[in-house]
Amino acid sequence: MRWSELKDQPCSVARSLSIIGDRWALLILRDCFLGVRRFDHFQSRLGATRHVLSDRLKTLVRAGVLTRKRYQERPARSEYRLTAMGLDLYPVIVSLTHWGDRWLADRRGPPLALVHTRCGATGTATLTCAECHEPFDARSARVEFRFAEPPFAGAAE
Amino acid sequence: MRWSELKDQPCSVARSLSIIGDRWALLILRDCFLGVRRFDHFQSRLGATRHVLSDRLKTLVRAGVLTRKRYQERPARSEYRLTAMGLDLYPVIVSLTHWGDRWLADRRGPPLALVHTRCGATGTATLTCAECHEPFDARSARVEFRFAEPPFAGAAE
């Protein structure tokens, strides 16, 4: 399978990865959620070459995840902001953060904390069923195949 | 920044991506959550070369995300299973799935559905605050920097 074929796979994970399945793209998105908007700022934080950074930003704009807006005319300068589609990636970034906090932190603990403004609790973002409010984890969920190909004969319901 | 430096960044997203920030790795993990365990099965589903697949599986085993277990001696055959660390990546895969379902599905709709076995609801996995049970989204959370470098001077609290 080529990467250009990913977006045509009958799989939402593969389609998502065709846009954001790249470490630079995910680090750019992390920075967007921290409020970074300008090219030079992304570059100084990420240490990517201008070419790579420009390429990834273009891909994200083309996909509708970021929008580009001119904020200065001479010299021409643009900033990048998350669209509704981009903001909706928050659970992906938070899940990566919490996993890293839990399994990869060093002695100092998590480098930053996500605070739920409403109640003031920290590090409490949890995948939950919106219907019954119980945890939604690998052990409490199953897959129903619609038209995706199940990995095993007979696995489809 | 080189990829080999990612794991040393004071950022849980960067550290997570040093292990799973690769489309093959994430597709392998998707398949693991669907019950795929064997090399040839991964290969036929992913279409990766044996070299690439073997390399990514080794990385995931070395990182502690998968465990490798011999299930046959002649010829030698192993299978790969998610460890506790690997199972804990479920929210990442589910978030990628739901995002793709919402923004990238074609006319047919989502290719598969995640059913919460406990209550039977479908597609209801939501990031929620474990403390107050309200949604945990980009608008309702803020970042407190501990020792990570904030993107703006004065952004640290």
C-alpha cells in the first residue's frame, strides 16, 4: 500500500493518517493547540527546515485542518489557525499527551498539565461513553463492521 | 530537531511520537486492536514490505507496546500482542477513528462502528473530565507549564 492510497482505504484511521499521520504534522498541531500561529514561531520550536514546515502546513491547509490568514502586507506574513475540523483533533493530541505522561515521563513527571477550566481538575481527560458515562476502553467495546473488511473471516456481524 | 531527539524532548506528545509517530506503527496498532497478531496477517492487510513491517514491530516490542510470543517451533513463528502500555493507546486509535468518521467518511458513512458493550451505544466515545463528567475539549481546558518550555514568554503560570 502506498501512502497516497491511504485516503481511499475504507478505514477512518487510515484516512486520518493520510492527513496527520506524520510526526511533523502532529507536532505542528500540538503547537497550534498551545497558541502558536506564525511560521517562524513554528520553525524555532520544531527545528524543521523551512521546506518541510512549509510543505506540512500546506497539506494541513489543503485538508481543511488549518486556515491561513494574512496578518501583514509588507512583507507578506500569514498566520495559521485551527478550523473546526482542526479543533476536533483535540482528543488525538490529548490522548497522545496522557499516554506520554503515563508511560514515558522521566523522574520530574509530566512536563505540563491539562487543566479542565470548568472544575479545576488536572489530567482528568478520559475516554467515556457519552450514553452511559462509563469508561470507553479496549475491554468494554467491540467493533461492528459495516463495509470495512474484517481481519478475520466471520468476524463481521 | 532530529527524530532520535524526540524522545528527549520535555513534551509527552513528542515522546509518544518517538514510538508511534509513524503511519505504519499506527496502522499496526489499529490492527492489533482488531485482533490481528501474526506477521503474515499484518503484512497481507497492510501491504508493507517484510523489512518495514519487521522493523516497526521490533520498535514497538522494544518500546514495550507489544510483546512477542512464540506460538510454533518448526518453523519458528511468533505472535504480537498488546501489553498494558499498548492497550492504553486505545484512546489514540479511537480518537483517530472518530475524527475520520466525522470529517473524512464518504457517502457510505463510517466503515465500522465502535459499540460500547456495556450499554450498546455506538460511536459514543467522548473525551470527558473524570472529575466533573463534562466534555474535555479545546475550549474548556488550559495548559499549565511545569518544566516544558511555554511557547510564549509569560505563558507559564
